[in-house]
Amino acid sequence: MSFTIFFSQKYYFHFLLSTHRHIHYLYYSLSHPAEPSFHLQWRRKRVISILIG
């Protein structure tokens, strides 16, 4: 039971963290439209890897 609560808390924390980063990257890409798209793709992959890990 405690393990399930711990796991859900960890997942919720990762979800909040990734959402915050995603919003930050969206804002950054809007304020810096000249940034290369491959850099944004690398960041997106990094966020996904953080979510899975």
C-alpha cells in the first residue's frame, strides 16, 4: 500500500515537473522563434525520457 502511494507521488511529481518544463519550453520557443527545431526536438526527447525514468 505504501509502495503504491510512493509510486503515485513520484509519478505526480514527474508529471508536474514535465508539465512545468513543457510550458517553459513552449514559452521559450515563442519568445525565441529563431531557435532551430532540432533543438526543441532534443528537449522534447529529454522530457519524455525524464517522464519514463
